[in-house]
Amino acid sequence: MPETLEAEASTTADPAFRADVARGLAQAQPAIPARWLYDTRGSELFDDITRLEEYYPTRTETAIMRDNAHAIAAAAGKGGALIEFGAGSATKTPLMIDALEPDHYVPIDISGDYLRASAADLQKDHPHLAIDPVEADFTKPFDLPDEIAGLTRVGFFPGSTIGNFVPRSATDLLRTFRDILRDGSKLLIGMDRIKDLDRLRAAYDDREGVTAAFNKNLLTRMRRELGAGLDEDAFVHEARWNEMLGRIEMHLVAIRDTEMHLDGQRFAFAKGETIHTENSHKYGPRGARCLLLAGGWTPTHEWTDPARDFAFILAEAQPNRFAP
């Protein structure tokens, strides 16, 4: 790629994106944090993924929410502030808003353009709801709007996004959520469960190639925003099941010897070597509850579908106990 592209991009790129890519490519197993998959185009592609026949999590979770809306509202409580970690889904967010009837809705996302567009679309359908979008990386501490001070708080983290984090990071994330939401708050979270491996693989490698486009969009973004010198056609998408770690992994696999250049550094890839871009951990019922407990959340209610493919769990940030 032309060196001038690197010089141009360096003045506009997110420095955290640049740092994560440079550090990730230098690892023995090259890996880039999954959050960088979600620029505006990546977010649009993920929305397309959620509507695919093979991608069961979204429709299953949506059905659980729709079938149990009254019970969820009774357990979580109505009013107050609904705080969603991630820009709102066009389907699931309205369901929760209609069920919980919050006074304020606060969506949080790292992709500012997508966040604001999503909030604007939601505002059209809920003109009387106060919506306060916050552009932030929700894996790190940030401040909530002053407008929700004094309101009860319900965190909303659907879509099995927690599965994108390795258990240690997932625990840290849940603790961050607790610190942000504070004692007495509640958290509604979606978690995918282990199931037939053919179904799992198909959900992350669809026939239409939408998931492949979503994964490869990371390379496009690296080239466009960072000025990275790379051959996008030298990589293909691959979804792998890791039995030992209980997760689907997404990789960009080199189909021939190739290399990347970024800020004067050279990264060589032999045929078959990969860039690890995303995990999707799957949890059994006990594992899901243990993860929440480790993160400072006490599970209180759980809803699932008839096939037990997916779980929607309500947990509470109870005060720390002095003793058992």
C-alpha cells in the first residue's frame, strides 16, 4: 500500500485502535480486540447477521424477552433508568423499553456515529422518553449522565456479548458494570449455551458470507483508518470450535504467504497463520451463574427457551457481605 496512505491516516485514526492493532499483530498468536470490529460498517453488518437463518441467538433471545416481558418487568422493576451497554438493537431494546417503561434510557457504545443514529431512530418511536447516549468504551470506567442521578438503575447487556470476553476479562467487565451502576442496581444479561456443534459453526459462518464480510471489514478498517499496508484478499474468514475453552473463535486465515506494514513495522504471515479476532464463549447454567457471582452480581431470576438454547438472566448488585 502507498506510504502516503499511512501518513494521511495517522492524523485521523483513533490512537487506541492504532495501539491495539500494533500490539496485537506483534503477539505470538496475532489477535485484535473484538471491539474494533464495530465501526459503523461493522455494526451494520452485525445487524444483518442477527437476521440470518443460521444465527439463532438473536431470535431466540428476542422470543424469551417477548414471552416473559411481564415477568421480567415484575422482577426488574419499572421506571428509573435503563442503561444499555452497547448501542440499542432495533428489536430487543424497544421490547425492554415497553416492558420496563423507564424514565431515562442511556445507550453506551464505542461507535459514536452508529450510537447516535440508533438513538435517533429509537427517539422517533418513543418521543416522550428521555434518551441520553454516551459514547464510551464500556470496558473501562466512565461517567453516566447527571440526569439519572437518584434513579434506580437497570443495566441491559443482551446478545450474549459477555461471551466475547475470556472469563477473566468477563469478570472484570461485570465488576466494572457494578461499579458504574452501584449497589442495589440490577443487570439483565443474555448468555448463549453450549449446543450441537454444527449449529454453532453455522451461526458464525453463514452461507451468504455476511459473517465473513463482518470479520474482513476489520482489515478494511485497518487499511482505511490506520494506513496499514496489507492485502485483504490474502485472508479468509474461519469459525472454529475450541472444545477445551468452550468457545467459538473467529479467525482471519492467511491463504498464502503475506505481510502487513504499519507505522514502519513489518508483520509476516505464512500460509495458514491467523489473526484471532473474536471469541464467543458458551456457558452452561452453573457456569453462567458462577461468572455473574465472580463479577459481583447475584443471580435472582432466569428465563430460557423450550430448547434451552439461550438464557436471559436477571442479577442484583447486593451489598458486599461481611460473612456467609
